[in-house]
Amino acid sequence: MKPSSIPGGAKMNSSQAGLFQDWHKNGQCPKGTIPIRREQQDVHPRGSGVKWIPHRTQLNQSIATDDGNHNEFATVDIEGGIFYGGRAILNVWNPAVYNGEFSIAEMWVAAGPDKETNTVEAGWKSDGYKRKGCYNLQCPGFVQVNQKFAFGSPIEPISRYSAKQFEMGITIYKKHGNWWLQVQDQVLGYWPSSIFNYLASTATRIIWGGIGYNSKPNGHHTRTQMGSGHFGNEGFGKASYFKNIGYMDNSGKLRDVDARSLNLQVTRPFCYNVKVANNTVGTDFFFGGPGYSSPCAV
């Protein structure tokens, strides 16, 4: 059953609701159907567009050790609680990627021991991520209920350095026994609890931030960017950010995260970093970086 109401605190304002998928220029799907993106070889050359990654199901796998330790993180997280969902608003960029790599900004809702983690994830990516786990309608069990979004399709507009910032709001929450995904003010679909073991009931960890894949070309660190390609300490309008990060409690209410409860994971701070904002209301943070440089050589 599709939720009849949006979780408390998950409503998006009108400026956030303006993100657009290019295929809408040709119309939209009628009710009772869903758009499915046709996969074609090199339809989007490397780094040519930023795309939705509305869902991934990751089973029996460690987040931190995914893909042979080539993943580099700049994230914050809360853990050890009982969570029924997570929330975030993030700005959208199109970072440069090289060598068949990827750059991702997303939220994870997770449960389970390190080597057997279950996660559901949502955010945006630059370039393809074809390694472990799965994304979009390739994922077993995800049920799409919305005809307005084509998973994996490019989105626009995107943020520009020292210019207007464009945001997307993401909420993942437990309702009617399933994990539901909402992007902006649209409920897109759900993961049935039956496909999980550790996430069948509740989550124990929520993570927000960026991942970059470092293939170590020619023995040095990759030039693939994370976020805007600028470090988090550059701040608003220049760095990629997450704002109003939150979690859902057992009453179904979305609560702000206390910045003092955050754990930071930064794999290589001279390549990509995290800067938590000093707010009086809500918790925001900036993240990202350029990749290869003199301090980030290996």
C-alpha cells in the first residue's frame, strides 16, 4: 500500500521541487505505467551527465571494504540507535570522472554486522557504477509506483561554482512494513522487507556523504572529483553539501541529527574532506575535493 501521507518533516519547498529529467521534454508516462530507461552502449559518455541513483540493494557486504579498498569516503554517520528512516537535502553537481571511475553523493540506511551489511541507498552519481551490489530497476525486489521518474536518467539543472545551487531532497522511511523512497515530494516506490535479513525490521546506522572510486592510474591517486570538486571548507556555493540531515524515530517523526553525535569517515583528507557546519538549527555539512594534487599524490 502506498503511504497516504508524507512523513513529518519531509516536505520539500517549491525551489527544491524543480529538478527535471530530460526525457520529460517528450512527455510523461500515463498512470498505471512506469518509465524504464533503455540501456545503450555509451549513450552517456564518461562524465557527461549526473544521474539519479534512487536505489541500490546491497547484501552481505561491508560498506567500508567494498570493491577492493578502491572506494574513498568523505561521510558522516550516526549509529547504535534504532532508526526507521533517514532524510537529507543535497545539492547536485556533475564532478569530473576519469578512467571508468565514478563519483557519488548519497544517503545509506543500513543494518547488520560489518561483513554482512544490508543497505538501501539514494542520491546522485557521475558516471556508471557497475561493480558490486545493484542500482535502479536492476535491483531485485524494488517496486516502483511512480510514473514521473525514470531511474538512472540524467537530471537537470545542476549547481555551478559561486552561482545558483540546485538541490534534491531524499527521504527513506519504514511504513506498512516496507522501506519507502521519496525524492522531492514524490513517493517513488519501496523495497519489501522480505528481501532483507538485517534490514527486515529497523536500521542501526545512517550515513550521508560522498564516495569516489580510485583506480590508482599510473600508480598515483585519481583525478576523479568528489562533490563539486572543491574541498568542504570552501563552504556554501562552492562545495557540495548535505543539509537538514535527520532520522525517523519509532513514532514516525523525522528528527534532526545532533552534530555532536556524528562520526566522520574521511579516507584521505588531502584528497577529499568533510566540514561540519556550526548551525544553531539543524545539522549541515560540506564535503568533497579535487582528487589528485601534490598533497594527494598516492
